[in-house]
Amino acid sequence: IRCTNKVYLKEILEKAGLPIPHTEIIDEKTDLEAVFGRLGSPVILKTPDGSFGSNMVKATTLEELKAGAKGMFDDTALIIAQEFVPTKFDWRIGVLNGEPLYACQYRMARGHWQIVKHGPGGKTTEGGFTTFAVQDAPPEVVDAAVRAASLIGDGLYGVDLKETDKGVMIIEINDNPSIDHDVEGSVLKDELWRRIISWFSTRLEQRMGRVS
């Protein structure tokens, strides 16, 4: 529940002093013209419970911002308005039990501003990826991911980050990260699954009282 609520994530990340894009929480009474002035163009709108890049709008004008917000307010009382941070790729750092597990770069879909482009009829197009050994990923990216995940718990998380001229920015923390053998698992291979299964097994035994 913590990870799926972007309002909560914004609050705990800011409270911990971790870097995120300039973000505001808006409702139907918010002065959108003022928000547009503070965040600049374009503005990214997100619903609190959106996932996999869905329920997001990129507004380059005040009119687009108003129209996008109006459509979202049909389904939610609060919206996340965020400055646009353009990068060629996002980092996804997998964190398990407080330790980095894998490191991937997800590239933006061709001609699009997200790693997944949602088309008509549910069709999606994705950018490519590059998987790194954790020790080969930028230390500041890995460190920020581990610190962010620790605010949620000691489970399995996928932390999305961007490298910018202003430094590393945390975009999102996922508590149900996608893990494919030939993507996130392409470096560790079977060792990735061994670590995850071992962690789940230990947690299950702890709950059953077999491990103190």
C-alpha cells in the first residue's frame, strides 16, 4: 500500500531528504496556473495509484494541464503534478533485504518520453535495456536506491531513478517489480532467483516461528 500511493512516497522521500523532482499535490481547488508557473513546461500529471507508466499525462500548455487534470479528477481526489525530467533512460535498482540485487537501464521508447508507450487497443511499445552488475552501476545511484527502499521496509523493491545535471533523482519505489530472467536476471542468472527464494523461505520460516 505504501509503494502504490505516490502521495505517501512523495512525503516520506522529502522528509528523509532524498532527491525527487519538484512535485506538488493538487486537488480540484488548486490554482493550476500557479502550479504551471512553478513547475514549468511540461508538467507531468500522475494519479496516486498509477503503475507501469499508466495514468500519466504530459502537459506542455496550461490548457493541456487543465484538461488532463479534469479527466483525472473523475477518478481521484488528488493528483501528483511533477516537473518533467528528460533523460534517455531510467535506472531500476532492485533491492532485497536492504541490499542491492540488480541494476538495469531502461531506455525510453522510440520517439516517446516514457520507457513504455501506451498505444490504442492496449498496445505497448518499450525501449531497450542494459543490465549491469551492481558494482558496475554508479555508486550514487545504487546508494540512493537502497536508502529509498529502506524507508518502506526490508522486502523486495524496484527503485526507479534518473541521473540528471542536478544529480540523482528518485522517481518511484515499486513493491512488485517485474523481474525477467533475460532482463533483470541476465547478469546474476540463477543466482538472482536463489537469493530471492532464500529470502522468502527465511521470512516464511520466521513467521512460522522456526527461526528466531
